[in-house]
Amino acid sequence: MAGGYMGKVLFVNLSTGAIEIEALDEKTCRDFIGGYGLGARILYSRQKAKVAALSGENILGFLTGPLTGTPAPTGARYVVVGKSPLTGTWGDANSGGEFGPYLKFAGYDGVFFTGISDRPVYLLIDNGKAELKDAAHLWGKDTYETESILEDEHGSESRVSCIGPSGEKLSLISCIINQRGCAAGRSGLGAVMGSKRLKAVVARGNQTVALADKQAVDNLRKKYMAALNDTKSGGHSYRESFHKYGTASHAAISAQNGDSPVKNWAGIGVVDFPDVSGLEPDAVIANLDKHIGCWHCPIACEASLKEGTGEYRYVAGTRRPEYETLASFGAMCLNNNTESIAMANYICNRYGIDTISAGCTIAFAIECYENGLITRKDTGGIELTWGNHRAIVSMTEKLAGREGFGDVLADGVKLAAERIGRGAEKYAVHIGGQELGMHDPKLIPPMVGNVESASARYQMDATPGRHTQGFGPSSFGAHVLSSAGLCYFGNMWMQLKDFMNAVTGWGYSRDELNKAGDRIATLRHAFNLREGVNPLKWTVHPRITGEPPFESGPLAGVTADITGQIYRNLGALDWDRVTTKPGKKKLLSLGLNDVAKDLWP
């Protein structure tokens, strides 16, 4: 097998308890890289169309990439894949921490689960040996408790990926947590794990990831580190700046410049949320305990907090909120109280809830309350008003635990609006059922992809509402980088091809890697087409595009031309502009012959 791969994956049938090992073939790995690329290939090949997302037929996969667990800087990512119960589409969720590398050190590139266990279980993968074990003593425990118990049972060299009570209770916005706060956050895959009564996956081992050219890998890492620490342009280096604040560095400015959505996408930062002192970088790190890095990451952009000493008594070791959480529980809710956002983040991580969806759902509930669609009688006495940080924290706890009115909110804004009725859907901002990432497409910030595809990705990527995914040819590199097991924030774009070749030995050209990205994007989209999903038919809330546009602020008069961007990219991709079906010739050129047969019988 090529360098970068352990060469095998596990298949676990939770209904029967059977565990099988299958070898990976080099062509599949070269064509689909790893991560959600390899996951899409396996699920499309083995899962029937239109299975219920919370049924035993839905395959749930945990996958690494070829650069995961290697000296490639930021090579610590793993991804969870499956049909999303939140959107009914392809679902994937990416996470850092240390679980991904340890899954490879345990001997596997990935593990897939089918069926439903008749009792709570967890999977232990110990240096090549896999065993299902009873999890009755873990069911009902939060993610912090679960990790601690399993680390005590299996040693400090084990790493745990698990769900909390929200996943057990099948919240459609629940997620999967490792390393006490690293979240595979989106697509509601925590509910899939809960539906299978799978509490956790534990990985431990001392196997090494082979490298095709170790000297070349080491030289590339040294070259990368020099660039990472370069201060020739003046000021701090990229590593220093990102290490100190992480993504929290831009939460305050983004709330003012039009990047962050404000007041459930209806507000203007400089008008409705002028005081952002609680989102300033130094305020966010005021209670800092220590910096935390994912496995062998030289940037270490995450951090933990000391125990909360004021009104909000979160525990020591609570993760510092990052940008998306600061925006969803801050600007979206007009909440400027730093400690309450830290507390909401702690609640979500403990229970296993996606902070983006949770914060957006709270903002939606506040707008419903302010407009009289729900009352204090509905909320159990909680006065859900803009900026009321105590109410925000209280309702977050109820949402995470499915208690009282929190049960109405626990599946995200789309279902919450249906349950509330009385016109609540006009305040439910989502695409395809998923709340959007915290970047306003009207500003078109310089993120993954380019300005032509920045807005369209929310509607057209296979996982709708995602700010880190892409749509169009400009996204191909991002799909490869993610599938390879790298972090977007490692600034690894220019070095990707070199590291891939030094690790695998395959001699990829840039065109070949772009073609792999095209292949991955096309197969994820084909999964949705087979489910009967045409993204052009999704309703895009007018607040997302700015219809009508704001009359003041940095986005005054601006409307996002999502439709124009979509049709330009459909042409470039050779996808039909009505059905979005990729052309048969295009599918065959990508080697997706089975997809061509399905879509063009």
C-alpha cells in the first residue's frame, strides 16, 4: 500500500455484532484521497437510495486522510460521514483533536457502522483488534464524563470520539465530540450515532504511518515552519497571531463589517449591535488557562479556560469559544456577554450539540418571542429577549437536554418553525434544513473558494448551509485538502501537492489533484441526486441574499447574486442547469461509471 495509508478499514454490524476487516485498493485511494472522498465512494457503492437516516441501513463512517497522523503540519483531521437526518442529504462533519491520528495508530484508515445495537455499546480498537463493549454505564453521561471514564478504563494513550445526551435523544443538531470540545459538528450525525446506540469509538495503538519519502516530508515541514514563522512583512507571524486568539480574533470586527449575520440575519451590526466589547479578542481570552493544539500541530490555535468564577461556573478546561460560536451566540442573539457565550459553548460541548445550529436556533426563538408567537408560558418563564444572556444560557440548557420548550427547538429552526406554526417559518433561516455558517454571503469574505462561488456554496454544496465547503471548480482544492486530513487554517494550500507526493509516493500533478477534487464533489452531489434532492429547488431565505437590501451599514444596497453564481458554476462543472445532473461524458471522464449508469440509464 502507498505511504499515508494503513491499507484497511473496519465494517461493524451493530445488529449482529459482526466485525470485518477489508483491504483498501490503491486506485480507490488515489482517486478519492480519503476522508469524505473515500466515504462518499463507499457509501454510494454500498448504501441503497432513500434509506431513513436514523435507520440501521444508514452507514455511519469515521475516516482519516493520507496526511492524518503524518509530519504534514495540521495533519490531525478526521471526518464522520452518513446520510444527514437534518437535511436528508449527504452529511459529513470534520474535526481535529487527536482521535484521527490515533485511529490510524490503531491500524485503520476508517471504520463504518451499520445496523442498530439492542443495547448501548462502544467500539474499542486496540492496536488492530476491534471489539464491541457494553456502554450501559456510559449511557446518559455527558461527553466530558464519557471521555474520562473510557480513558481511565483503557489508559491515557487511548483517544475517544463520543456522543452526549443530545445524540442519545436524537437531536437533529447533535454532534460528535472528541478531546473535550473538538466537534464533528454539522449534519446532525450525532443523532445517527445515537440511533445506533453507539456511544463512542475508542482508539489506541502504536502503529506508524508509512511515508514514501521521509526525508522529503521532513524537509517540507521545515520549509513550511519557516514560512509559518516569517515576520518579514512586519508585525506578528501567521503562527503567532493565530496561536494567540484562534478564530476568535475576528469575531468583533466581523460583527461590525457585515461578515457575521446579526439579529437572526435581520440586523445591522453598527446599528443593532454597536457594542461588541464582549467579542473582542482580549475579552475572549481573559480567562485563558492554556493553549491547546491538535495532534502535533505547530500552530495550536485552540485554548481552554480556567474555571468560571462569576455568574457562569463552567468547569476548568472548557474550550474557549471560537468564531462561529461567538457569532451564533453573540451577534445573532445581540449578546455581548463573553462569559455567557463561554457557558453556552460548554453546555453544547458537554451535551454534544452543534454550536452553530444551537445559537441560530436560540436567535430564531428570540425573534418568535419578540413577535408574540411564543410567550413566557411556552418558554417556562424564560424571557427570551434580544441580548438577555441569562435567558440565552437557560434555553440552551433546555435545548440540549430536550427539556420543556427546548424539546421544540432541539431539531433546529426548520422543525421548530413547523411546531410553533403561526408564521414562524418567516424567521427560520436555513437552507435544506440546516442553519447557515456565520458568514454573510452578501459580503463575500475571502474564504475557501473565490468570490464567484462564495455565496452559491450555501445552497449548492452537498451539505447545505456549510461555510467551509465549496461549489464550482474553485472548490476542488478544498475538497482534496479536507479529504487528505488537513486543517483549512494551516495555510497549507501551496504545499498540498508536495506533501501528498512525499507521503504517498504517487507523483500527483496539480491537474490530477484537481480532478480528484472534481470527482469527490461530483460523487457527493450524485448521492443527493439519488436521494431525489435537486438543490435548485431549495428555498433560499430572502435575508440570506439581502432582499430587500439593508438601507444602512456596510451592506447597504447589497444583494447577493446567488442565482448568477450558481448558473456560471453549473456550466463550468458540466451539470445540467435544470436537473443539476452531471453530464454522462463528464461522469465517465471522472471514472464514475456506476454513477453514469444510475443517472443516465
